[in-house]
Amino acid sequence: DAGVIQSPRHEVTEMGQEVTLRCKPISGHNSLFWYRQTMMRGLELLIYFNNNVPIDDSGMPEDRFSAKMPNASFSTLKIQPSEPRDSAVYFCASSITNTGELFFGEGSRLTVL
Amino acid sequence: TQLLEQSPQFLSIQEGENLTVYCNSSSVFSSLQWYRQEPGEGPVLLVTVVTGGEVKKLKRLTFQFGDARKDSSLHITAAQPGDTGLYLCAGEEAAGNKLTFGGGTRVLVKP
């Protein structure tokens, strides 16, 4: 069975450019999470969805970040405009419930120059 | 200040030695999960503990949940290079709430 699928795996962009990260959760999972991981701050929850509805976006750094889940099999995290401090590994995870086992994708490593 | 504090932040040991990683908080958790993350991959669940005082064993790994459900530990016996990775604890503060991750402990087991 396919796990959580994220794309792209790596992205290098210049400051000011728009970045879109994509995620396909595991089929049948009702909750989807976006995390950001850096050496300094560890793994931070940005936003999570239950049944495609955003439940908690308190971790989203600022208005430059937005996330959507138009259907149960797809979500995007967008950064516009991107800044060097956004450089990190962004993980998508899904679970059957919002507190059950999290299944993580392999992450999208973003570098903003 | 993180809700869940993990210690130590980094641990380097020789193959065959034992190690213990700690996860502490002032908050009570209804459940706590331990994950291991290897380079270039996402974290993978090792165990979930839900009862105060609970001890779970997974081969050479022993997990303990504190009686007051505020802390947890992970003990590895006779560590092997394959145990190398980032160990993360994640707590559920109240039933039905989201998980919060600790800062992680990076473990390096040298052959």
C-alpha cells in the first residue's frame, strides 16, 4: 500500500517566489497534518484538517502561509512570497483520527535563497 | 519553551552500550507516543503508552510512562548502529486534542 506521498522532494527557489507543496494522504485517513522541521525549532505543527476541514491553523507562521484540502486525497501548502527563513523540511502526515498514529511522508526539503 | 522537553538533545555511544532518553512535561497527557526518524525520512511510530506506570517492550527498547502521566522514558539495551536516529516523543494533552512533539534526542551509535 502506498504511504503518504509528498512532492516535490526538494525545491530550491529565490526569495519572493511562490512555493507550493503537495500531499496525498493515505486513503481512508480522516486527518491530515502539515509540519515544519528545522534544527533550531524541531518539528512544528503548522495546520491540521479533519475530514478536509481546517481545524487548527494556529501554527501557521504568518499570512504568507496558506493550506488547502479540496478533497480527501489531496492537500497543498503554499508560501507566497517565500523568504530565506522559510527554509526547512516540510512534512505531511495523515492518521485515522487526529490523535492516532501519524503516518509521515518523506518530506519536502525547501531552500529559499 | 516547549511543552515537552526531551533530554539529552544529543547522545553518542558505542555499540553494545545502554542508553536512556527522557521526555518531561508539567502537563498531564492522556497518551504519549514515541517516534524514530532516520535521515531523509519522516518519523515512524515505535509505541503508544496510555496508562500511568505502563511499561512496554519492543525487542531491546523499553518504554515507560510516568505514574502521573507527565513524563516518559525510552531505554535501549545493547544499542546497535541501526538504532541511530532522532527519537521524538509526542503527547496528547487532552482526549481528542492534537499531538505536540518534543524537541527530539539525536542518538548516534558507533560500531
